[in-house]
Amino acid sequence: MSRLIFYLIILGVIYWAVKRALFPPKRENTKFKEAAEEMVQDPVCHCYIAKSQAYSVSLRGEKLFFCSEECYKKYQASNVLPKT
């Protein structure tokens, strides 16, 4: 009887290890966390980007957000702004 219990325990441990190796536990999806973050629009190309990832510049007391430094330079060139 004790041998049967021992084998059942060993089989249970093997089953758990194989199941965990073949089907890892689901991880929390970080894409949903990023989606909940505030989005800002680039004034040049009009794309939306997460505020934390945006290239931000303060011009004349106003904070502007760009998707890249390249879009900021295009904005500068089109609006004839002083370089900062």
C-alpha cells in the first residue's frame, strides 16, 4: 500500500513538471498597461504616441509632444522657430 502511494506521488510530480514545461502559466499582458497610458498627438505627422515615449519640448510656455526628433525638426523648419 505504501508503495502505491509513493508511485502516485511520483506520478503526480512528473505530471505537474511536464504540464508546467509544456504549458507555462499565463503572464500578465503588458500591452494593456501601455494602452491605458495617456496618448498624445504629434502635430506634424498626426500619429498618436504614449506620453512617456514621446519626444517633448516646451516652446513659449506650451509643452508639445512629437513622435521623434525628426518630426520636431520638421516642426521647427515649418514654423521658423528658434532652435533650442
